[in-house]
Amino acid sequence: MSKKPGIAILATLLTVSVVANIFLGYMWWDASQPNVLAVVNEDTITTDFLVERILSRNKETQLNAIIEEILVEQEAKAVGVTVLENDVTKRLQEIKEALGGDDLYLRFLTDANVSEADLKDSIRHNLYIEKIILNQVPIDETAIVTYYESNKDLFQTPELRLVRHIFTISEADAKKAYAELARGEDFGSVAERYSVDPGTNQEGGLIGYMSIEDQWVGVTDVAFQLAKGTYSQPIKSDYGWHVVYVEDIREESNPEFSEIKDQVEQAYVDYLVSVYSEEMLQALKTNSNIKINI
């Protein structure tokens, strides 16, 4: 899918890995919980076994992620930086909007193999980093405008179309699907019944927002000839047959600074985080007493 300016928010989100979060969870495992987590025939899976298995894979990387998380929280407390639940909720909503809505957000979680709780933890961690950096590197409108003038292309969006499709191997199946659509059946339901594309058929054929540059064989060219809310007749490609549906159209956008000031400011903050975060983390490690026993 085409990258949109707001997607830059995601670049620093998953700093703390899901495995690290899982490990932290087991460090504080409720003693009242059973030690045996599962029984597979005659074999048992215990809490200790699960933690050992997690630690056996990239344990240095996982430990470093946890150390950095703790250092950031300690520094935030020291300089009086707080992250409210409303801050996390607002950033999460920005992510959903940047991705194109709830369906595409859920796909992002699936593709990234993270839960919403894990994502919110990562958002909170990165908001701490962001606020600590802004405490050290204050910004003003002049800097934001300069960033905008130097990066206008980041805020220009080509025409985007939200596309679903039904992909079949045989023409007969494509025609059956088309006939059901012509009778007024919901496109997503028909896609789930007929489409054999494993990446989209369980999501009602949802591909997502695409630009003309996103060349899906048998889909893109057709999608950009359709009106919003319409679907194509069965179209043959080198791979099979396609029925294409355009659910929404976002017009090409080339906004002025005054129209997207808040968005530009957040993009500039993301840029500062990308520049200064490693330096900040290294300074925290250098100035801390860290003893590693593995």
C-alpha cells in the first residue's frame, strides 16, 4: 500500500519487543497461578520452561530492551515527565487513522504479530522518549516550518483508493461471485465465500488503500477505472480471475502548511526522536550503574 505521512508515527513504535513484554509479565507472575501452564498428552509446560524458552532466543537483545525501558521510566520520573492514558489513546487513534481505519489497523496488528495491549505499551514507552527529548531539545514554529519546506513531499498524498477484490482460479467461480453481487449480495461476504487469495479472503477481500503505483496484477489498473462504490466484471490476469471493488476514494492532496500544522509538528517530533533517541539511551546507560549477569 502507499505510504501516507501519518505512517511515520509507526517507525519508532515497537521499540520494546513483544517477547520482552511477555518475559516481564512472567517475572511478576501471580504466585496463585498454576505453575503448570499446559499439559500435552503426558508432557507438561511449566512457567519456568516457558521463560527458559523465551530467554534462549536473543536473550541479550531482550534483556537490553528491558534495561532501556527501565532506564527511560527512571529518567522520566527524574525530570518530571508523565504520560497520561489520554496521551496513549490519542496516539493510538492517530495510528488507526493513518492506517486507514479499524479494519486496516486490525490487519496491522495481525501482520506485526502484536496485541493492542502490546502496542499501547510501546506507544507509552515511545511517548516517554519523545517527551524526554523535547525536554532537552525545545522546538518552535520556525523549526517546524523549515522542516516542512525541506520535506514537502512527505505531506503530498497521491489519489488513494480503498480496494477489495475476489480472486478465483476459474472463470466459472468468478462468474458465480459476480452473479451474487449483481443480486445485491455484500461484496465482503461474497469474497469470503469465493476468493482464494489467502491474504485477503478472510477479511472480505480487503486489500487496503492503494495508489496507481501499487501494481497489483489484475487489480490496480481496474480499480482506477471504477467509480466509488462500484465493482468490475470478472477480469482475467496471468494468475486467474478478479472482481474488483472500490469502497472509497481519497483525492490527491497537496496541502499548505496552515492546513496540516499539527501533522507537520508531529512529523518533526518523530524526526527529532529518530535523531536523538539512540544518543539519549546511550547516555542513560553510561550514567547508570548496570550490572548484567548473563
